[in-house]
Amino acid sequence: MVGAQVVHKKYGKGKVLEAGVSHIMVRFAGSEIPKKFVYPDAFKKFLLFEDPVLEKKAMADIEQREKQIKEEEEKKLIEFKMFEEERKRKQLEQLKKKRKAARARKEKELRELEKKEKLRLESEQESG
């Protein structure tokens, strides 16, 4: 890829000076300062290899990258759904515990009221 000729929509023809895994450096005609581009993303909109074999490889790399991004997004979505399900399950569990505790309090209050009423009736019968 180094030394390959490219064409940019704005800067015109240039030559690849460096090529890394995720970036390439290109020096364009009439410019002393090379420009850095994200590889392969720049070939989606801005750059074009003059060599059809390299252009085809760049397009294949773009497809592979898009597939990888899509897979990562799907994985994140699955993880988020699992997290949400767990959060909702815990929330429902807490709600059930609160309801159970509230029912237990009500039952206790009712038993205490019944006990007081029974004692009141017994004291009325004893005095009456």
C-alpha cells in the first residue's frame, strides 16, 4: 500500500507515505504536509486508489469493518437486554418483598386489634 497512488475529492492526486492498521498518511501534489486518514473509512467517501486491486481490498476492509461494528452493536444490545431483564427481575423481587412485609404488618395489626377487642369484651363481661 505504501507508494500507492490515491485520488482525494478535494486534494486531488497523492501518494501513500505510511500505512498502519488504522491510519494512512498521504502527501498530495502541491502540499508539503502529508495528511492523515482513518483506514479504511476514508475510502468510503474521500479517497480512491488508482490501483483497482488496492481499491477492491479497501472496499473489502470497509465491509469487514462494518460487519465487525454491526456484530459489536448486536452484542452490546444483547448485553443491555440481559442487564435490563436482570434489573427488572430484581426490582420485581424487591416489590414482592415490600408487599409481603406490608401484608405481614397489616396481619399483625389486625391480630393486635382482635386481641384488644377480645380483651375489651372480656373486661365488659367481667364487669357486667
